[in-house]
Amino acid sequence: MQLLECKKIKEIELSNLKKLIPDKNIKLVIIQIGDYPENKIYLNSKKKLAALLNVEIIEYKYEESTSKEKIISKIKECNNNKQVT
């Protein structure tokens, strides 16, 4: 049985990811609709990874009652931003 060195693997993978990201000011947009605990866990893991990769997070939070048009408008706005990944 072989023992995996998870920390070492993680460091190698993070290093590889950092090489793939240009030195430009890259942003990751998170659009959250509603307030669900399971979403918070998932989003926190994305935020931690972004911090390790020096990627800026822009977060938009909407109530579940927010109109579909408003959310689509924000998505289109983000899609037109060249710095957003």
C-alpha cells in the first residue's frame, strides 16, 4: 500500500495553476442567489483557492425574489468585462 502525500501534491498543483495564470489583474465573479448554508461551504472553498492564486473575488448577492432580468443583466455585464474569468 502506497501512502499519498496530500500536502505535497496540493503544493505542486497550486504551483502548476499559478503558472497558468497570467500576471494580469484577474477577477473571479461569484453571483449568489439566496442564502443556503451548503452554498456558503462551496463558495468559501472557491474563495480560499482564489486567495492562494492571487485572484480577486467580486461577489454579488441577490435575494431569491430578485428578478431574472436583473440577474441576467449582471451576468452580461460580467461577461463583457475582459478581466473576469
